[in-house]
Amino acid sequence: MNSHFLIGWLIGFAFWAYSISWIYDAINFYGAGTVLSSTITFLLIAYLSVYFGIFLVAVNYFKDHQYKFLMIPSAFFLLEWLRSWVISGFPWLNLGVLSESLWGLLPVIGVAGTSFLIILVIALLLERNKKIISRITASLILLLLFFGPGHYQEGGEEKLKITVLQPLDTNIAEIIKMTNDANSDLVVWPEAVTVYDENISMLIPEKEVVGGFFREENTNFYTSAINMKTGHFYDKRNLVPFGEFQPFGTLLKSFNEFFNIPNSSLSRGDANQEKADWSALICWELAFNKTFTDRVKGTKYIIHMSNDKWYGESMPAQHLQHAKARAVESNKWVVRATLDGISQIISPRSNESSKSLDRGEKGSITHEISLNDIDTFYLKHGDVPLLIISILSLIFGLYSRKNEK
């Protein structure tokens, strides 16, 4: 068992070291220093690799089980699910998000369910018993992944012309100028450009703006998406550890001050917040499945605002990939505005998406989107169906293995 865990851990370490080296840039952004930034990055990668190690142990444990083709993908699905909430969660780069070609069932089972099916296909192809049935089943699943409804969804008839800004910095005067120059009625700003002030709307009288602001209420301080015309707002729920909240309270305050890590203390938004015809997701909470389905359900389009400036060079492309997957999962457009890239107005049908503004490219994008208030099966039910199937499968697998022994 130890050798299987170690092999899985090493595979995981190689994957995560290659994929999220940008964590170092995020930690070092405020001047934490090379040694501390490298140490924290190593520890995070080492922790994430544990899930790969556990998965390989599960593969070895169920390798002789009659229904191992179901046990193995169930274990993988549950481990990705656990990773999404343990220690505030890191739901990043699930297997199902990596290849757009395999997004045919995203509106039905989502990214996590696609991960399940990819592992199921591999397990079926490696099945030694009932080879013909296993390979036919694997082939049918692959056909659905490659040619399923996710690749052929229809849009709504109602249209909206919208502009996203990518200003590169938080110069509010320049952002207001870009807004007034926009050739649309609705303009979306990036995350947290300034502290919310109702007087700003007087400088953009002819535009409706949904912007990212810091919002103060009583003693609480939120990062929010606010429609300056209607006053509707959404407060971010999934805060970034250390960057926006302290996961261990004041325990690390002295440590953070010594290494120049900001002791941020933003407040977490309520679980149930009022909805408008648009739904907002701020920064990395786009990657949290439960947050995504709860917010987007019953709305017509999605606004995703972010500031990826302090995450290095490779992270923005990964963030954009998550946004594209969310558009397909929900069959709703994702209007993505970032401070310095990558911004894009994303359609569930990739050929309809706007151009993108790359990292470090100042400008705006104006594009017409179609609105859709019909929820996909995945938006309605989320990961619950597969979560139940996976838990019951593993309970059955563990019970039957115990009886074998």
C-alpha cells in the first residue's frame, strides 16, 4: 500500500508542480521572499498530491473486485469532491475541465461528472472480463463525451449588447472614461476596482454598470459585484485563503507581519443572496461547483469578474478554461472581465464567443449575447446524483471486500 501511495503522490506532485507553479508568484507578490514563497508552494503541491496517492491505493485495493470499473471512478470522483472543500477547498483543474473536446455531457453531469466518466472509460478499456461488453460501453460513453448535447446547445432569443473592460490598473478616472466610450448600454468592470461610492454613477449617467467593488456594511467589508443603476449586489462567498481571509484566525498574524503577508479580513457573503436576471461569480469562486449552481440557477447570464494580476503568467489561461466550461454546463453566456487579462465574452457555443483580450492588453470588448433562463440538468441537480452513486458504490465495494477477507 505504501508503494502505491508513493507512486500516486509522485505522479500528483509532477502534475501539480507543472500546473500551479503560479502559486509561487501569488505568494511572493507582496514580498514574502523566495524561501517562504517556495516553501508554501511546495507544501500546497505536496498536500494536493496526497489525493493522487490515495486514488492509486484505491485502485490497488479494488483491482480484483468484480465491479472495479465502478469502484475506481467513484473513488476518483469523491477525491475530487473532497479536494473542493477540505481546508476551504481547492477545486482547480479537475480532470473533466482539461479537454474541451470531451465536454459533450457537461450540461448533464458537469465537469466533476466528466471526470468520473473519463476514469470509467479507462477502467472499462482495461477490464479483463466481458471485454466485448466493456469496450462497447466505453465506446458509447466516448461518443457521448465527443458528440453529446454540450456541443450542440441552442441559445435564447432575447439579446443583450454588453461591454467588458480590461483597464490594466484601478485608475477609476480612466475606467470611467472607458465606460463612457463603450458602445453598449451595459458595461462590466473587473473585480475590486475601488471602494463603492454611489456618486460614481453620476459620472456615467448614460450607462448601466455592473462593477467589482469593495463594499462596507456596518463593521463588515466585502468584495462585491454591484449594479450601480439598480443597487443590486452580490457579496463574494468563497474568499481566497490568506489573500482575503485568515483561515486560522489571528494565530498567524505575527507570522504574516514578519514575512510581509497581508492580514486580510474580508467578510464572507451570505449563502442565500437575492438574484437578478444576471448572476455574479467573483474570481476563483467560479471553480466551486456548489457556489456556481446555487448562484446561476434561474438567471439569464453570468458575470465573472476577476483580478488575476498577482497570479503569474499561466493561471489566467486556466481561469478562462474554467469559465468556458461553466458556459457549457449552464448553457448561459459568461461575461468575463479581468483587470489585466484574459477577458472574453464566452458563449456555450465556442464559435459565437467574442475575441479575447490577452494578458497585459488594455482595451474593451463589445459583443451581443443571447439570454437564457432555462436551467440545464446539471444546474438543477449539481453533483448530488453522482455523489450518491459514488458513495453507495464505495460502501458496497468496501463491504464486499470485507466479506471476501
